[in-house]
Amino acid sequence: MSLFAALRPNAPALDHLALALSGAQAQEARRPDGAPLVRWTPPELWHVTVSFFGSVPDGSVPDLAAALAPVARETPSLSLRLRGAGVFDRRVLWVGVGGPDADALPGLSVAVAGAAGEVGVRVDRRPRQRAHLTVARAAAGARQARRRAHARRSGGGGADDLTTGDPLAGPAAALSVYAGPDWTAHELLLLESTSGDASGRRVYCTVETFPLAGAAARG
């Protein structure tokens, strides 16, 4: 099973982001034939990753779940906010995570990784310093488009070539000042990533849900 731990924003936060993305998508560059250069992540896959576990044997999942439960119980509910945006390696467009409790996220990542390691699940123990939610990726062929755009710019091409050569630049600029509503993470999720159909589109299934401290008392 390909597993990871994550937080999921509440419905109002996701709806607010979806509205903002509709405007950012208007800044999306396309190929001359109209083919997209950006693959937008569907809302049902939006999440804030806490730790990747990768491939975990089925028999190890109960031990992993048992190890994560006390970490969640010892972690207060987190007040967070989606805000800002950026691009990783010209391939991944992300929306950042801020809010009053954002500074607690690296510590949660370390605690989750440590608990997983204690039960034999291998995981990257480095804290996730830049918490984010992935909203888009450069589509297949975008790299070739960048190379062609670079060649055209070298030969005197215009601004349109620059946009086409970096298809995430326009949406990232549009989202750079984004600030969503506050939301509270009340639970840590253990999710499985699978190929949902013949197209290879990813599907995330909830394996286990772990309430954070104080979650049961929320009204």
C-alpha cells in the first residue's frame, strides 16, 4: 500500500480555493493547437501532506496506525489558513499554508515520521519545512514547450513565448496574493494512493482517521 499522512482543509476553505483557482486558470498558457500545458489537481485530491511512507506492507498497516494514534492525541487542533503560492522546479504549482499554528506543522511531521520509524516503516525524517497543497502540475510536453520558447526568445521571440515556456508562471502570479479563510485541522488522516482507473488517475482512500487533541470537544 502506498501511504501518507495528511491534513485536509474543511469544505469552506476548499470552496474558497476553488473559486480563486477559477481565476488563476484564466492565466493558463496553452499550446498553439489549444492543448493544455497544465494539469489541474481535482479538489478531491487536495490535502496538506504531513509525511510520506511510500510502499507499506499490508501487515504493517495496523502497527503504523497504532503508532500514529498517540501522536494525534498529543497534538492540539491546528488553526491554519491557505495563502500564497509558488512553483517547485517549474513542475508543481502549490498553495502555501499559514495561520496561527502553521509553525507547528514541521514538528508534527517529525513526530509522525518518528512514530512510523519505531514500527519499522521507512520514511523521510526531514521535516516538511514548506507546508503546501498541490493544485496543478505541468502537463506532459511542457518541458519541450519551454525549450522551444527559449529558442524563440533567443531569436527575438516575444512575451507570449515566455508565458508558453513557463505555463505555471501565470497561475502562480495570480495566486501569489491569495489568502483563504481560517480553518481548523481536527484530525490526522492516513491515506492510501492508488490508480483509480485505466487512465492512471490517482485516487486517495482514507485508511484511518486520528482525532487531534480537543477534537472531540469541538462544538
